Amino acid sequence: MPRKRVTKVRCPICKKEVKLTGPNSPFCSDRCRTIDLGNWAGGAYVVSSPVTDGENPIPDDTQEDSDKDR
């Protein structure tokens, strides 16, 4: 009978090995989950904004819409 394969990852906070099927996955404990939530709430993690090309700015449609009303 084949054995089920258990995938393990590292906890992003304390780096302990964790089973992906665990109740706190991908964290090893509720403590690490709470620390991660606090990092997000405190601004430690930042989602970067998209890079825009300065030579080809995105057209602003709001000005065209206001000109149509006149």
C-alpha cells in the first residue's frame, strides 16, 4: 500500500518545519500567526505599487468627460 506524501514547509516567522495539512498552516502555532498579523497591521510588510513608464503616461479620462458636459 503506498504511503501518503506529507508536504512540509517552514514557518515564515520562526522557521520551524510545519505540515501543510496542519491546523495553523503555514504557521507552526497561533503565536506565529498572531505575530504575522501584527506585522501586517503595523506596516512591516508592504505591497509594492505597479511600475509605470514615465514617457507614456496613462491618459486621464476624467478631463475628457468634463469637456463633453460643456
